[in-house]
Amino acid sequence: MIDLLHILFMAAATSLCYGFIHILQFCYHELTYPLVPGPKNPSWIFGNLQEIGNKTDATRKWQEEFGPVYLFRGVFCRRRLVPVTVSFRTRVLGEGLLTVGGNDHKRQRRILNQAFSAPQIRFLTDIFVKKAVQLRDIWAVELTKGNSVTPRRMDIYDGITRTALDVIGQAGFNHNFNALADIGKPNKLESLTKLMHSPNAKIFTELQTLIPAFKLLPLPGQKAMATAHAAMHSIASHIVSQSKRTILALGDGGKILR
């Protein structure tokens, strides 16, 4: 009969072997990895992830300093290669409008120009103007809450972000997120914004990638990711359902979906 001591011993031995394997992998990659330039490593635990989270232009500065191919450090100093060359983008994205040139670029541009014709631009302009006026009115109300003695200070970033979400939703997906209507209040998309700008979430996500067993723990990064996935799934499902109803209402178009 296996007692508790044997179970603890096997668990400890398994953990040690698991850690030893990762140490060997780390040493192997460090000794065999090509000499690619990159920023200095400020932390043996978090690498450059905190620097990326705290400075929005960190990657741009690294590209200017080290060239189109550089590397930075992730959790536990794991190397992260960043290639931003045109040839690499073409290999990943294919021969799209952003990566090709010459006659191929002209052909694709002629096809896409129809989506940016004068009627389409006028339609999008109305959306931009409508949302800009709505944001102006919201800011005007906020400014009236101040006085001449104590000027009113506002964080305009939240309003601009919500305006962009509403414009993208209506112009791109024919869906109204109502982000501006709920300004100052929690929003379904708030979890996505926090996840994109949270260095802690990035760090714990990187840690879970390195050690899959950490996915079983209720870490902050896991909670943020689950919240973001739930919000994205809810919004995407609503947009798809709404689009299907619109197509079915057209009559013949509904046959394509069956």
C-alpha cells in the first residue's frame, strides 16, 4: 500500500526531473542559438516583458537600434526572436497587398479600391463625424463640472479608445458596441483593453507557455485571458448571428448558408 510519504516523494522526484529537463533545454538553446542582437536583459525572471508593458514604444526603439531582426527575453530569460523583414511577412501572411509589389500589387489594389470608392468613404465619414460629435458632447459635459478656481482634468484616453471601438464596430462589422454611451462604466470590451495593456497578464501567459502545469493554477494572467475570451466569444457570436439573420432576410442569399 502506497502511503503519503511515497506519494510526496514521487511528486518531488517528478518535479525535480521536470525542472532539470527545462534547465538542460535552456542551456542547450543558450549555447546553440545564433548571435542575434537585442536589448539587455534587466531581469532573470521576467526578462524584457515588464519593459514592453511599461513602454509602448519599446519594440519600435529596439527595431531602430538593432535592425529588422532582433531578440528579447521572456520569462526566465527565454529568447524571443522578432523578424520584421518584408520577406518574413510575405512568408507568414502570403502575397498580400502589404507584402507584394509591382504588377501583383497593382492588381490587388484595383480589387480593393472598390471598397474605398467615393460612396463608401462618404458612408464611413458619417460614422466618424457622428461619433466625434458624441465624444465632443460628453467632454463638454465633463468640463462643466469644473470651475475657474480648480480646472477640470480629464483622461481623454478612455474616450478616444471607446470612440475607436464604436467606429470600428459600425464601419467594419455593422455592430454598435455602445462604448461611448457607457463611458465611465464597465464595458464588455474593458477586459480586452486591460489585457492588451497589462504587463502582468503577459508575464503570466508567458509563464504558462513555459510550464503548462501553471495553467491549472488561478494565476492573474489566466483570469484575464479567460475574461477576454468570454467577452470576445460573446461579441463575435452576436455579430455572426446578426449577420446571418440579415442574409436570411434577403431571400436567395439564405440558400448559401444552408
